[in-house]
Amino acid sequence: MSEVGIAFPVPLGKMKNKWMDIALDLAAEALEAGEVPVGCVFVYNDEVIARGHNTVNETRNATRHAELNCLDQAAQWCTEKGHKFASVMATVKVWVTVEPCIMCASALHSLRVATITYGCKNDRFGGHTSVLNTALLFPEPSPMIGGLESDRAMQLLKDFYKGTNPNAPHPNVKINTT
């Protein structure tokens, strides 16, 4: 069963999906670039209109998560194509490798995207079931389904956290002189 209680013939974590495969490739690119490996794809009418990964370290901007980068691209796509952003968002399907954080989940819910499908849980910042169920904050939340390719998504995170983040600030550790 998925995290929203919908039964699937095989465990959701074992299912294959071309959109999640693209998101996982983007997450792998993020890992190579020294970013937390999260990849995201926005699909509108069976077409990718936005794709991205975290760029927090590159931009030194803590809000540059994969989902928000995709939102910027989707807005640009709507402008170029002459579509209304809100109308497009209402039918966009989001595929992201890690459960969206509270900030990103809230943004996606507020835009009322059609669905959000993610890979592994985000035990530190998750905005679906792990830390805070952001759906409870919105009158019409977007459906969220977790567990698709969760093992692959989790392995990318494990690979990242095995190393060190060269862009992380150095902790100020007090030395006990007694």
C-alpha cells in the first residue's frame, strides 16, 4: 500500500515510472555537483515542462530546492506558451525523488498541483507524513503518494551523506576548558 492507502498490485517502491527515472537522473546530477541529491519533474499533458535538482550550494540560497526551481521553470514555460500559470498547475503532476520538505509541500499544495509522487521519506523536513502533514493546512490539498523508487532515492542520499559537504558552514564548537 502507498502512504495514502491506495492498493497497488506490486509494492510502490518496486514500480517503474519514466518520470521518476528522469527525476532520479536529475538527483544523480545534483550529487555529482555536490548538492543534496533531490530531482524533480513537472509533467503537463504528458510533457515535461520543468525539470531540476537542488541548487542550494551552487546559489548559496537555502530556498533553491528542486521543486522551487521547477516552479520557476514552469512559470517561464507558461509565459512563453501563453498559458495561465494557475490553470497549468492544476493539471501538473509532480515527480520528486524525496518527500517534499514543509516549504516545498506547502508551495505545491497552495498551487493545487494535480498530484505529487515522491520516492523516499524525508525524516528531517518532510511535509507529507514524516514531520508535518502540510495537507492539513490547505482546504484542497494536492494528493501525495510516496514510495516510488524509494530504494534508489535513498541510496543517492546515503551516497551524499557518506561524503562531506564542502559548502557547509564550519560548526562553532565550544571547547570545555575545565
